[in-house]
Amino acid sequence: MAFDHFGKFGAWQFYTQFSPESVRELEELGYGAVWLGGSPPADWDGFERLLAGSESIVVATSIVNIWASPAEAAADTYLRLEEKFPGRFLLGVGVGHREHTETYTKPYEALVNYLDILDARGVPRQGRALAALGPRVARLARDRSAGALPYLTVPEHTAELRGILGPDRLLVSEHKVVLDEDAARARAVGREKAGFYLGLVNYVNNLRRFDFSDADLTAPGSDRFVDAVVAHGSAEQVADRLAEHVRAGADHVAAQVVGGEYLPVLRTLAPLLAERLN
């Protein structure tokens, strides 16, 4: 299956940060998708506004939390949007974090059951993707969805997931961005954002598999950790780092700008990212 309509680069931000105007501008800049973070509810009324305000860019959830949004509601939203905007909405779903969910029990089984309901409601495999870090959920993403949406990741993880998914599944790697050539200042901004995730066991356990030590992964995180998960420096250096995921096997890289307004940063990066596709 080809995913060329996603383009190689997109924008990941908290879902309420996007507007029809910003999505249209990102489309005009050449970004192929916007990734709506912060667990948007499946029945959020903003999906249609974002799609209606643009022409071709993909709007995707990253992710709908299965504990917070019933599968029936997610299916209804997908089917409505697919009918009105064919091929432009991707339903990303995931189990979230045990630290934030009182009902977080047997998450793998819960995710399988959620997919069963999506199947029964008529949501096609190519219309959904799974938040996946480890091999088990990556295999589930391969077998029962369009592909995987890893978060807080590094190119080595992207390469591992591509090996699990095979060549024909979607792989979208999120990566954080601070456009600042002052390394100490950029790390401080990046650490404030990325360090939060070191309190979540699924991310810590995943990163341990890629040669990060306990010292690296003890909050607020070492410089090595921050440098790995937050691209910072000049616009050229940031573009090079994002492109590493493409070379490692990602179909698409979702850039999350942290610290400051995201649109000015993405305007600066757009031509440089386009150059790296040649």
C-alpha cells in the first residue's frame, strides 16, 4: 500500500492548537498531514472544520484514547468524515498511559476489542493506525491497521519498527523540535517538554531498549536523552535530524514544535525539508 498522499513531513501539535487557517497554511507549505495530539475526543466537532478549510492535507488523530472514547463513536466519526472527505482522515488510536487511566487493565486485550468493534462498524484497516512502541503492538498494527504511530522516538526505533511492519505498512515517527542554535537554551526548552514523559513507564521501558541508561532516563533526563528526542540547533540541523527517520524507514515524520509558536518554525523548515527529499 502506498502512502504518498501523506507526504514525508507533517505537523504534530495539541489538537486545539490547529485552526482551519493554520492547517491550510501548512498544506500550502507542503506538509502532508496534521497530527492532532492531546487525545482529542472521537466526537470532537473540530475535525470537519479543519478538513473543510483545506483541500488535500490529511487530518489524523494521534491519538484517540480507547479508554476515553468508545469505539462506536470513533467509528461513526471516521465513516462520516470518510464519506465527506475521502482519504483525508486517519483514525489513530492507542491505549494511553496507565499513570493517567484508572481503568487501565489488560491494555492489549482492550485494544484488540476496540479494533474488533471498528471492524464490525465498517472502519477499514487502511483508515486507522495504532500508537505503537514495542514489538507486540507493532505486530498488531501491522496485522490490523494501516500501520504504527510511535511517539518520543529515535531513528533506531524507527528502523526496528520498519523491520516488524514490513515494507507495506504506514510508519509515522513523531519528533520534537526546538529551533535555537544556543544548545543550553534549546535543551532547557526540550527538557521541560520531553522530561515529562520520563514519568511514564511505557516510554522509559521502550527507550531502555536503545542503549539509554537509567541515568539518561531519570527525570528530567540527561543531555544525551534530550539531544536524542528533541531536534535542536539551526534550521539545517533540525531538518537533517528529522530526515534521519526517513532514512531509517519512516514513511512520514510528524514534527512537534515545542517552546514557542509552531507556525513560524514550520515555515522556516518547509523548504529545507523539501530539499531533503531530493
